[in-house]
Amino acid sequence: MHWLMVTVSFLLQLTALVLAADFVSGFFHWLEDAYGHPDTPLLGPLIVRPNIVHHHQPRRFLRHGWWHSSWDLLCIALLVVLGAYWLGCLTWHVWVFALLTANVNQFHKWAHRTRAENGPLISLLHDLRLLQTARHHARHHTDPKNVAYCVLTNALNPCLDRLRFWDTLEHVIWKLTGLRRRADTSVNGQGPAPEWLRAEITN
């Protein structure tokens, strides 16, 4: 019975880590979509602008390799690992969390690829609902594009969206600061695309 309890405990902890990584990545995805400004120094051109391009042309980022899409997430994951090491709490849980968050954009890409592009293994993980499916992720790219921010699994988005979690956060931020959500020009009726974007997507 001991081995069974150890196995169940491990699987529960692993599931919690996956959901934690899914939520954290979704939180930062929401921040990018809602409040990221393309003209912000450093963060604008490195993070916000590619995200805006992705909303206009969802498959465009498939042109890029792993390093181009994940170097910034890798740097953050390494900082988490180093911080845990410095604090004396570098466990396997930290390594798994760092590995998952460093590869969020890769999981995201798989949700935009066809089954033929993903191959049999990734397609099987999608079929088993161990990774977020294309059908599920498509909700995020459906107007008004303000739901389904988590991209690792199919598990969290229905709960968060039903609770209007992101809408509530935006309402609290507006009440406290007066700051409104950035208009998404890829959504119908939100205004024309900025000049830099038109130049970007024609290249």
C-alpha cells in the first residue's frame, strides 16, 4: 500500500504543478492582452507587439523556432530556479514548474498546429486532454478575445471564465486606478490597426 500512496501523492503534486503553471502563464497572458502597450520600452517590442501580431495572425508565430519564442520565458524560469536554490528550497517541484513555464509558448504553438504538423505523440496528448486542444484554445481567438488565457490545459479556463475571474480583476483595477483594458484592434469594431502592425504583417 505504501507504493500506492506514494504514487498517488506524486500524481496529485504533479497535477497541482501543471495547474499552477497553467494559471501563472494565463495570468501573464492576460496582463499582456489587457494592459501591455506596444510602445513600452523594452517590453513593448519584445513581448507586447508579438502578442498583438499573434491576435491578428494566429499562425504567424509558428514560423519561429523554440529559442525565438521561449528565450524570455527560459530566463524567467532560470531566475525562479536560482531564487529557489538561494533560499534553500530547490526541489523537484521547482524544476517541474520551471520546465513547464519555460515551454508555455511551445504548448501554445501545438494548439495552433494541425495534427499532421504535430505528429502522432502530440496529437495523442491532445486526444487524451493532457495538453490544451486546438478547439479549446480557439475560444481565446474568438471575439471579443477576453477569455481562455491559460494555454497548457483545458481544465482551468472553464472555471475561471465561469467565475468571470479576469473581468473581475479588470473591474477592480479600473476602480482602483482608472485604468481601462487596452483595445484589441484584431476584434471587430475596436479601431484600425496601428501603422507598425500593418507594416509587420505584410512582411
